Amino acid sequence: MRRFEIVVRHLLALVAILAGAQAVAVEPTPQRYSAPIEISQPAPFIQLSLPPAAYARAMQPELRDLRVVDANSGRVPFALIAPPAAPAASERLREATLYPLPPRPSDGSAWPSPVEVTVQGDRISVRRQGGRAAEPNAVPAVSPGWLVDLGEMRPGEAAPRRLRLRWSGPAEFATAYALETSDDLRGWRSAAGGQLMALQSASGVLTQPLVVLPDVPGRFLRLVWLDLASAPALTGATALAPAREWAAADAGSALVFAPSAEPAGRTGSDADARRALHFDLGGELPVVDVDLRFAAGTRVAPVRLQGRSRADEPWHELGAGVFYRLERGGAVAESPAIALPVHARFIRVIADERAAALDPAQTQLVIHARLALLVFAASGSPPFRLLAGSPDAPTGALLAATLVPHLEEERSRFGSATIGAFSEDADVTRAAEQDERKARLLPWLLWSVLVVGVAALAALVWRLAQGGAAPPPPPIA
């Protein structure tokens, strides 16, 4: 019995030691990556835009493992400042007025306008030809297109950049259009055309209702159908102009990505993977919008968009839309970007089953991302470095108001810097790999000890049971 108690004590002690090994307090893992900070404009406080490479090497959410150090590896105080958030109404909406165009003269003469413009002082009135008040949306039997009045802009007001059309049908269509713009209905200048589409799909209706306007659109637009038979019946239009605060803000950094292979074993029996392009953004980025760009030719791609932050997560539906590239008469028209405010590292673009598969050699993903700004105090001994890549380091950034008193007043006096290429610390990498191996082996070792212990205890119990059994009674003479 004494031996049984001793074995039990030793086994329990060994199990406690192995189980507690995972809970022992250790120093945070050092940062694995380092990049030089190159100061271009010195100042007491230096500001730099974090590149996607910093997001790719950060191992914690919200960039908690970033550090700024000086030439002696001393900590340098810094703060992370999020870029200005998009206002709740990032676009100013204004109803545009539609007038059906009369048939185009067959003799090549000037196309008559359905309306006339009268200027009286600071006021501009639009009336139907002949002096009658203009009646918008009164569609003649055959209308080759529409005259669009964007309305008069006030001084200092941002010009519309897009036009969102509404229609009553048909349920499915795809039609191209040509676009012209004018200030006075007399002189017209050509603008890029585009494609409108409505398509029923298993995931819902895919539509492309946006007309991209030139930088200086003028007040009037002439939208001409290139295939009248497939044109939709328009019921209205809304002009979209950037809100003033949005126009002044940084619209985000444009980043271009080529398709990459989806990690092996992550697609399983996913039928969507066969028609999908997979894009790795390199790090979990704060995406604003997405666009597809095609290298050449005419392409129309109704797609669904999915995203995820890690390769071992399931895909999440993000939205749907239609991207296109049209070549016509030497001009190229491309679809507008689709707003997609999301944090993601991986984006998958799935072509609709009734459309052509996307060619990875001819397709790129373009995103705008609102990357954070880093501000640090120019204290310590230059040169400075940015560190990243610790899975358990505590948050390194200060609050911006703590680092920079009177932040808004000081912003205009910030210096500027850029981040060079990241390099990897070989010693930290080797230590991290060893820790990973130990972490993988420790559960197996713990289970092995438990199995051996259970087996030893079972053997002891069996032996004790055998040794303590009563001997058989002697035979009776």
C-alpha cells in the first residue's frame, strides 16, 4: 500500500508540473520584423502613413504589437491615428431631371434639344421647346435616349461624380450607352460611356445602375442608348456629389492585387471555388471600396464578393455587383468601384454562373483602404525603426491626445517620414519556431504521462488485489 501512495504522489506531481508549464508567466515574445523609418521632414512630432506591409506583419488586432525604437533599441513614444471616418452621408444627393430625347435627324444635322434654357440674372430656367413648361419623363413612342439636367450648382459646391439611374423594367437586361456633356445645350463634348445591367441570380438581383461622370460634367448630359431594344424604361435619376468634408478628406490608398492561389485544403467541396478568384491583401486591411480591372478587351462580370480575416475561417458574404470594361471607338469605359466598408485580409470574387469565368491573367483587384497614421515623438537617438510581429506583446501605442497636447493645432507642424522594407530577425524567428514546436509537443507529452500513469495505477491495483486475496482453506483430513 505504501508503494501505491508513493507512485500516485509522483504521477500527480509530474502532471501538475506539465500542466503548469503552459501557465508560467514569461516575457512577451520579441518583435519578429523590423523596418527603418526614413525622416524626410524633421519636427518634434513625425507622422507617417502605415503601409499594407505593416498590417501584414502585425500579429495582433488593431496593430497592438507595433513598436517604435531608436538606434539604441530604446522605446520611442508613439500613437496611432485613424484616418478621418467617412461621414454618415458621404455623398450629397440631388434629384436630376430626365427629358426624353426626340429622334435623331437622319440627315446628320444638329440634334434638337427637347428643352431650352433661359437665363434671367442669376436664375436659370429650363423650359420645353416652344415656351411650354418642361415635362420630365414624358416618354415618346420611340426615344433614343435621355437628356439629364443635373441642376444648378451653388458656388463652392462639389460637382456630381456619379449618376444613379432608376428603372421600371425589364427584370433582366444589359445595355450600353454613350455619354455627352454640355454647359449650355449648344456645345457638346464626348464623355466615356458605360454599361447598365440587371440580372436575376440565386443570391438576388445583381444591378449596375451607376453612370460615371467626368471630372467637369457640365449641367446637362445626353445619354444615348447603343441598343434601344434592350434599354430599360427609366423612371428617375439621382446625382451623387461628394460631401464637402468627404471631398477634403483623404479618399484612401489605392492598392492593386493580382489573384493568388487559395490555401490548399480550405475550399473543401465548395462549388463556388471553381468559378472564383482569390485575392490575398497581405494583411487585415480597413477596406473602403473594391473594383475589378481587366487588362484588355470588353468584359462584363456580374459577381458576388466574399471575405474573411483568416485562412481557417469560413467565407462571409460581403455583397454583389457588376464590373465591366468596354472598348468602343478607341475609348475605354470602366465600371465604378463598389463601396465595401469591411476589415478583411482575403477577398474572393465569384463570377455568376451565366457569365464567363474570370481570367486570372487578365484580372486585378483594386481596393481603397483607410490605412492608419503613426505619429511618434522624435526623442532618442536616430535612426528610428518600426517593429512588428509579436503575438503576445501588450499594446504599445499611447492615446493621441496623451502623446501630442493640442493635437489639432499641432497637426500642421508635424514632420513626415516613410517606412522602408521590412526585414526578419533570424534569432527571434528561430526562437518563435522552437516555442511553436514545444507548444505542439506539450499536450502530447501531458497525455502520454496521463496514459502511462493510468496504466501504472491499474497495474498496481491489480497486483494489490492479487496479493491481498485470502488463501484457500486446507483440506480436511
